Amino acid sequence: MKKSLLIGAIAVVAFMNNFKAQTTWDFSSSAWPVTAGETAATLKNNIALVPGPETVLNFAQVEANSATFPDFVATKRFKLNGGGYASTGVNTTPTQRYLYFRVNGNSEIKISYKNGGGGDRTLYIGTGTEVLAFNKYSNSTDPLTFTYQYVGPARDIYVYGDSAINLYRMSATNVGTTTLSVNDVTKTMKTKVYAIGNTIHVSDLDAKNTEVNVYTATGSLVKKINTSADAQFEINTKGVYIVNVKSSAGAKSVKVLVN
């Protein structure tokens, strides 16, 4: 009897040691409100979000969109809005439009998504320098769920695509605390950027020789200046613009409304 109890106790301990709590990122939930996206590296709900260069717009946009998966119905999607590396880059090392989260070791990773358009598109799971798994698919209407069993040490797990992909839900077991990599963090600038009417104002510069670039919401450059003092300039077409400011003090991007 005692031997049976001991064996049972060992089995329970083994089960508990193998059990890993699951973390779910449901982009239809209130934790992910509708947003136009991120223009600078940020940490949100324990996921690091890295958009890349200032011309990469609307990464991490969350918008209303319904999709039916075998185990849930989604009402919103999270948009990668393009590939995780430049056309001349290597798909093992994402340089833009990627996200990552920390796992403490072995983890089951599950991603529910749709392709953002027709043709072959590939979802990647990697370490930042190595592809761990990928899923290639050509249909943009089919809901897909890709599951990967990671076995290895604690590390950051990267998620990105070779083109536009829309995420609806992700989950992972054994999740740790995610922190932004030093390479992903830009210096905090005090420079202010805002619009009044059709005039964009740039003030409180952090450094001389500040470069200011203004892009449309689709990424077209419409204005470029270099200044060492407060500046104001007009934009004659109404709409949403991204103002990117760069100097020796760092870089920042600000979304403004011109009316």
C-alpha cells in the first residue's frame, strides 16, 4: 500500500513539473483596443513590438475583423503589415515588423492567423538569428492555427512573416517576463511634435542638426527639413501624417492630424 502511494505521489510530482501555465494573447479582447499601430519599439501586454524604420507604418494595427477558427471566433486582428526583413535581408534575422516574448524553457507555442493576401506567405517562429519553425500557405481566406513545440533554454521567441500576415490569437506555455532588447530601444527625446490646423510644429529640440521627415499614412515622403531651432511648416493636404525626428539625441515618430 505504501509503495502504491509513493508511486502515485511521484507521478503527481512528475505531472506538476511537466505542467506549464499557458499565456494567451487574444487580440479580440479589451486588452488590445482598436489602434492605428506602433511607430516606435514598445512593450505591450508582455510582448515586445518592433516596427522597424520610420517608413514602416501601421505595424501592430489592431482593427475590427471577424474570423472563425475551430476553437474560437475572433472579432479583431493584429496586423504585421508586411515582411519582417528587407527584400535584401535574411529571413533568419528579422529587422522590422516583428514581435517577441520570453519563455523560461520548453514551451508550446500556438498562433492563429490568416495570410494578408494571395500567393505563398510564410509565418516564422525563431530566435532572432535562427528560424525554429515556419508555415507556408497561399490562401488568404482560410483561418490557420500553427503549433510549435519549443524545446530548449530560456530565450526570446520571435514571430514575423515574409509578407503581410494577420494574427488573431497567440498562446504559449512557460512564459517569462519580456523586456525590450537594447538594440530595439531608441533614446527618449523631449522634442515636441504637434499640428495646429495645417501647420506642423517641431519645438524643444534635443540637439542641433535635427532631421525632420514627414510621411503620409501610406509611407510617402512629403516633407524633409534639417533644422537647429524650433520650426513650423505647412502641409496643404488634410490627413494623418507621421513625423519622424532624428538627431544625435535619438529618434522618435509622432502621428499628427492635419486639417
